[in-house]
Amino acid sequence: MINSFKANKIHIGIFGKRNSGKSTLMNVMLGQDFSIVSNVSGTTTDVNQKAMELLPIGSVIFMDTAGFDDVDELGLQRVEKTFKALNRVDVGIFVCDYEPITEVEEDFLKTLSDRKIPILAIVNKEDEGTLDEKSLEVIKKYSKEVINLSLLSDKDARDKIKQGLIKILPDEVIAPNDALNWLVEENDNIILVIPIDKEAPKDRIILPQVQIIRNILDKNCTCMVCKEDKLERVLNNLKEKPKMVITDSQAFKSVSRIVPDDISLTSFSILFARLKGDFQTFLEGTDKIDKLNENDNILVCESCTHHPIGDDIGRVKIPNLVQKYTGKTLNFEFYSGYDFPDNIKNYALIIHCGACMTNRREMLTRIMKAKAANIPVTNYGMVISKCLGILDRAVKMF
Ligand SMILES: Nc1nc2c(ncn2[C@@H]2O[C@H](COP(=O)(O)OP(=O)(O)OP(=O)(O)O)[C@@H](O)[C@H]2O)c(=O)[nH]1
Ligand code: SF4
Ligand SMILES: [Mg+2]
């Protein structure tokens, strides 16, 4: 399953004139000495690429390239390779320093822009000098975002670049709308379990469930929908084993008893953790529940002011579940709305809602704020599964 993710990695090309700091940037992002860095102009002679999991954005491939201003015969061949790399990139990081922008640099920016490749411009070596206003204007003309920094001395360089990427990545790259990607194949049967209790909205089913049904149909799979008390009957009546069962988190415990171990089982909110946030970050954040201390402060955060399936999941059910699971008394604070609180440093954990009313870019910005403050963050679905002791099963298929 994991291998099939490769084709879908976000390709990030690093471009710039020789010695601007491209390889340094690559190493900063990778957190390791991968590309050779030196003050000799033209050190990188080929396209060096490396895949990584760039939390919270997802799977990416960074591509370090040779400077596009190389001039001798061999240099021109290198430049050709750099230009060829443009065919593979989803987004370009343009690296320059404080020296005035040259014609070659402007031409390259124009090429990226003509090809509709979003540009994040990094004006590097801030420790040594500042770029003139005229050059800055040229860069701004072509770039979606410009960041001044020093890759060598700025400790936050990596986070600043990640934030820049979150801002400029195209919607379809940063927020795929297919929650079932890589999980099902054509003709698979999928069962959805939707409890209709007093909290369910009248005469309709909620947006995340509708979206999953649409995803199932788009994949030419078959979708069966039932309440939890009918699940056993549906399973018994099926001639073919279903590929997966997806349940509302609140029914997870009873559903997990009914669904045999050889059938994948997960919840709507865990599927949405991939679409609206970052699965890995949330999974790591969930670990914090085991390390909570008495009286720790926990922020329960909802992206909108109204929850369509009753207002007590965040305020009552999650706090009760976490306290019962940990056996500790914890202080829960609640926040709902389109903004995110500025001061989060006093929280031991942030538990976020499924974020169905917001987009992934917004969620990633929140995750980055939490990461910058070193606060673990997770979501409702993962917390519920964890506290019910079924998280391992719910995430097994990913
Ligand atoms: N002062 C200063 N020097 C930097 C900074 N970032 C990179 N350098 C230095 O600039 C030089 C070139 O860095 P590289 O990362 O090799 O640059 P490059 O763009 O990959 O160069 P080529 O591969 O030759 O095209 C090295 O000596 C780096 O240490 C910075 O923020 N400040
Ligand atoms: S955005 Fe959050 S709080 Fe609002 S309906 Fe969706 S899951 Fe509930
Ligand atoms: Mg280099």
C-alpha cells in the first residue's frame, strides 16, 4: 500500500543561481547532510532528489538542482537538466541572496511563472546583507510568497519554509478530496455504519459521510449503508467479503466486535484526518494521552461554532472519555471559531474536531502553530479510538 503513495508525492524543485544556497536549503529541509554544500560555484552538477515525509504537509520529493546560470559547455548541459526537472515539479522554491537580481534570474522566474508553477522565493543570506527594493519587486511580481532568511543562522528556517509551502501549494495538491485514495479498488464492497440517534440531524446525513459515499461511487465501488444494529445482518447476507467497514466513531466499539478481524475497519473521522490535517502528526499527538499528568490543560478546538451532530462531543464526550481512559482529572478548555487562539503554550495537548467545515490549508496552519509551540495535536476520531482501545485496528490499513 505504502509504495503506491510514491507517484503522488509532492515534487518540490529548488532552483537558483550558483552559490545561492540551494543545497543548503535542501539539507535544512531534510535535516541531514544530503547535498554537498561549498562556496565553490557550481558544486551541484545534477538533479539530486530525495523523498521524505514533511510533516504536516505529507509525502514530498525535494529536488536540488544545478545553478541555472552555469555558462561553460558542461555547465550548459547541467542547465538543461535543471530545465528538464521543471516537467516534474508541482512547486518551485527560488533561492537567491542579497545581490541584485540578474537577468538570468528574472528569466527563470518568468519561466516558472509561465508554466504555472507556484513559486516560493527565499531571499537567503540575510546575515550578510539585504536585497535592494527593485530586485525585491521583481521577485514579488512572479512569486506567491517571499521569505527573507538566513539558512545558516536562522533556527526557524525550516518552519518558515514549511509555512511558505503551505501558503503556496495549489489546492488540489494540498487538499485532495478523495478520502479513500490507495485504500480501495474498483468493484470493492464497502459498508458504512451510520447510527441514527437523537443527535443525528433530522432527515439527512452529515457532510463527511456524504463525501465518502461520493468517493466510493467515483471509484466504481459499491456502497452499503446501515445502522449499527443491522450490521451483523448485512455482513451475513453478503456473498463476498467487504473490503472495508467505515463507521461513525461513536459506534466504533460495538462495530469492532461485529466486524471480523480480517476485514479492515476504520472511522469517518480517521479517514478525514488524512484529508483535513496530517494523519501522522495526529497519530503522534494521540500518544500524548498516555503521558498526560494530573491537572494538565487540554484545548478542545472546533473549526466552526456549531457542530451538526450535537454540541456535546467536544465538550462532554471527549473530556469524559479521556479522563476515564487516563484515570486523571484534566482541565479542558474549549475554543470554537474560524481563528485559532494566539496563546497555546500552556496546553499539554490540542484535540481538534474533524474540521469538515474548513480546508486542509487552514488545518495545516494550525498544526504548524502547535508544532512551533511544541504542543502535540490530534483529532476527535483518533482520540475516541484511542480511549476505546481500538486505535491500532482503526489505523492498521494506512
Ligand atoms: N552567510 C551565509 N552563507 C550561506 C547561507 N546559506 C548558504 N551559505 C553558503 O553559501 C555557499 C553556497 O551554498 P550551497 O548550498 O552550496 O549553494 P548552491 O546554490 O547549492 O550552489 P551550487 O550547487 O554551486 O549551485 C556555501 O558556502 C554555504 O555555506 C546563509 O544563510 N548565509
Ligand atoms: S468543522 Fe468541526 S465543529 Fe464544525 S461541524 Fe465540522 S467537525 Fe464539527
Ligand atoms: Mg548546490
